[in-house]
Amino acid sequence: MKSNFLYNALNHFITITNHKMLVMKYCFKVGLYKQGLLHDLSKYSWVEFSAGIKYYRGNRSPNAIEKIEEGCSKAWLHHKGRNKHHFEYWIDYGVKPEEGLIGMKMPIKYVVEMFIDRMCASKNYQKKDYRDTSALEYYNKGKDYYVIHDETRALLELLLNKLANEGEEATLNYIKNQLLKGKEA
């Protein structure tokens, strides 16, 4: 048990830190310096990190395993409530009661961070099997069930499709030189 704990702790730390460094690298490339530095710091909090140790598998998010085994993921609930680059952070009740829960429009800088997060998660978990289509393929598996604002969805899908069809360099150039140009990052 102890060796499994240490193995999981070390490898989970390496996984989340590698992911954070990847996201930081790409956020810096497009000019989102603050977001690059602050990205996913809550993963180092005890509620998230301890779940990462317990449910570490190395090939998918420990939060998904926790959800399967426990019925919900306390780590994910903690994480999404503190990280504005997750569309789930932006779910709220509509103005009219009959609207129920709806996705609020996300600021562009957080949509860009969400895109970078998805691209880097694919790179981090798929390693040598990563392709520029990977993040789009993963997104397409669940997109019909997402509670996300239409404009946020459209922008995220534009970026994921641009990555899949035009490649990383063209997509990052588009983000930096067109999408974020003249906007406060």
C-alpha cells in the first residue's frame, strides 16, 4: 500500500506538473501570461491532489475514476469551481425560471485557455500518439451533452477544428494575432 501511495503521488505530481508546464508554455505563446502562471494551481490543493493519488492510473484523469467509483468527484467539484477556463464554472440559472441551468458566455481569454488546456491534456495523456485531431476527437465524444453557451461553444469548436485542419502553429498565430489582438489578456 505504501509503495503504491508513493508511486501514485510521484506520478500524479509529474503528470499534473507536466500538464501545467505545457499549458503555461502555450498560454505564454499567445500572450496569456497571468493565466499561464495561475493555470490549475488548485490541483495542488489537498482535496484535489489526494484524489489524484488515490485514483491515479496514468492514462486518464483521476477525477473520472473517482466519479465511477464514488458516484461523484469531490476533486472535480472543487476544481471546476475555482478555474474559469472550465465551461462548467460558467453554468448558472437563467434569468427566467423556465430556462433552468444554462451556460453563461465565457470571456474570450478563458475560452482560449480552455482550448489550450484541452490540447495539452491530449498531449499529456496520449504522448507519442497525439495528433492535432486528438483534442477535437475527445471533445466530439461528449459535446452533445455539454451545458455551454452557444457563442462559447462556437469559438471552442472553431479553435479545435482549426487545430485539426490547419495545425498548431496556424491556430496559435490566429489566437495571438487575430482573436486576442488588442484585447486585455
